[in-house]
Amino acid sequence: MDDPVERREVLLSFTQESLASFLVNAKAAAYASGRPPIRLGHIRIYQFEDADWSYEDRYVGNLIDIGLELVIFKGYPVWGLSYRGGITGDKTVDAKEAFAFLRECLRAAPANLPARGPAVQVCGSWEYRNSLTGELGDFSGIEVIRHCGELIYIRRYQGGMIRDRNYGVLLRHPGARPPT
């Protein structure tokens, strides 16, 4: 599809709600599912597809990692999230248990802005907090996990809509400017 007008029409054919809905399903089927990733050398990859949408999460590392999530709509990259973080210092906490709690929190992501997990989630001696600023098109945040009150995990992330000079504004939502 090389026609810029057709490309622009394709990219303007989804809403913030449809993107958010897809993200909820994609993220639940990826890392949050607990299933093992595809491995390509040191890179771990989760993939999910549903009709015109596809999602990929690639990361490197385990206790501390860095990664990128990417959403493709009808063949065009439209949304992404980059992240870095993990287990802090020389903590004696069981990393498997910490990451299991993290997956539980990620499955509880808010439906309107499923970048990471909910604002707060507590389960016994585990506490998850997510401080998120922005909206689905442009956001940043930091999430932390405490175990028995001690900080054991921290991750920073940022993301939003991908914009190309050839097709302008991609996401129709209240307050969006018309494409130029």
C-alpha cells in the first residue's frame, strides 16, 4: 500500500477505544499470561494477533531488562511503549514470586489506558503502585513493587502513538486536531 491517501485513511479508521481494547487482550496473552516467550538469541519475544491488529513485545535481560512493545494496525506501526527496570539491588526476595505478582497486576490494567497495571494493587505482603501521566496517545510512568514494605522492583516506561509525516495524526479522539 504505497498510496499516501489510502494509507492515511487506513490509519484513521481506528479509535482510541479499539486500540485500548486490543491492548488489553494482547497484553493478557503476552508476558502477563505466564507462557514462555519465543527466544531469538538473548532476545525474548511475545506476539499476539487479532484481525487487523498485531502486537509484539521484545525485551533483553531478566532481573533488569529493557524492552519495546509495538502495535501494528493493517501493516502500519501505530503505537509503542519502551521500558527499563526490574528487581532492585541485592534483594533476597524470590524473583519468580515477584514477577508472578507483576503478571497478576498487568492482567488488571485499566481498560481505558492499558499501558501497564492499575494504580494500586495489594495481595498479602505484596504491593504494586503505578504512577502514570498522560493518555493513550502520549504517556510516561513508573511502577514499583514492595514486599513487606521494602522496595524490590522499579520500572520506568513511556509511549504513545507513532506519527509519520506522511500520514499525520493517527488517533481520532475528543480534542484531537484534524490531520494536516
